[in-house]
Amino acid sequence: MLKTWTQVFWVIGIALAVVTGVEYIIAIEIANEPNLTLLSIIAVAKAVLIIYFFMHIYRLWREEGH
Amino acid sequence: MAVATTAVAAHPERDWEKIKRAGLWLFFASESVVFGLLLAARFFIEGTHVDAHLDQALGLGITSILLASSLSAFTAESAIAHGNRKLFYWGLIITILLGTVFAFGVAYEWQIAEFTQHESFGTIFFTMTGVHAAHVISGVIMLVMLLAQALRGRFGPDDHWPVAGVVMYWHFVDVVWVFYYPALYLINFD
């Protein structure tokens, strides 16, 4: 998938920027209507990207030596 | 003491780093309870109401700054893991600057807010952003301490756990804001 840290930097950086922009546009377009579910899904998606690629949560259960 | 020394000697360094990493995640779990309760209180007290006078451009701006700081923190950690000290220094410095700008952005938002702490939305807003900003400031202090140690020659590809730990904390603070930003600014956008 993403093999080098520079690839992670660019791909996840651009993904976070795009998703944040989409989140803002959705908030404007669906103004004054309940948009809690959609915004929650977007927030979870952003959090998963950061937790997996930047915080390396998978290292908690990775076998030693890998 | 003798038991601890024996235990360290019996296990390779990699095991201990894994244990430290697990301890840090347990800390994040306990912190998540605090931040989660504040988030729950926001919806319990105010529903999905958002104050119309919040500066949306400022909210988007400080959110972008904090996300960018996660990228620079990731760069710093990756650079030291690969032995690139110059990029490591710059990653730390940029993260410190962005974190400081974020904290000033929150302070400015407090200053221009057209609601007070005596209103329910004000109570929620000042408490959530205040607790979060306190974590940002503590993160900046830890990053400055890292930079001071790094400039004295500490850390390298085989010895960078303190860098990884502080950077993970920084990312955690970013994750919290990923949930706080829509909850405070975007829901029922006016």
C-alpha cells in the first residue's frame, strides 16, 4: 500500500485536506438541517486515518522483529 | 530494584518499547473518557444548537493549522527514525509554531465571542475549547523540551522513543479536535 513515510505524508495529508473541505461544504449546503450523522461519519474517517497512519496503532499487536 | 534490573536484562529493548507504547494508549483511553464526556455534555445541554456568531473562517483556519501540525510532527518522527536530523529539527520547529498559532487562534476566538460563559452554549464552548487548548499548550511545552534535548545531540534512529511518544500525544490532541470542530462549529451551520 503506502510503502515510504513520504508517501504516507502526501497521501494522508491530501486526504485529510480534501475530507475537511468536504466536511465544511456539507455543513454549508445542509445548513439548518440535522447533519449530525454525516459529520460524525466524516470525523470518524479522519480519526481512523490519523490513528492508523500517524499514531501507528497496528504496532500494538505487531509481532516482534517486523 | 534488583527484580526490575533482572526483568530488563531478560527482555530485549523492543519488548519494553511495546510495553511503553501500550501504556501510552491506555493513557489515551482514559483521556478519551474525559473528552468524550465533554462532547456528550455538549449535546445533552445544547442539542445541536450552534451560536450563529461563531467565526466559521477562523474555525476552519485553526482546524487546518492543527491538521498541518500533525503532518509536520509525523515528518519529525519519521526523519529521526531515518537519521535525518536537519528535517527532524524543522519538523519539530514547525509543529511548535503551528501549535502556538492554534492556541492563539482559540484565544482570539474567545476574545471576539459574542456569547458569555453565563449562557449555556458559552459554557460548553469555553469548557471544551479550554480543556483542549490546555492539552495543545502542554503538547507544545513537551515539543520544546524535545527540541532542547535534540539540539544537545540526543535521539537517533535507534533511540527515539521519547519523540514517538510526544508525537503520538500530539496526534491524539489532533484526533480530539477532529470531533470537537464539527460538534462546536459545523452542526446546524448558520
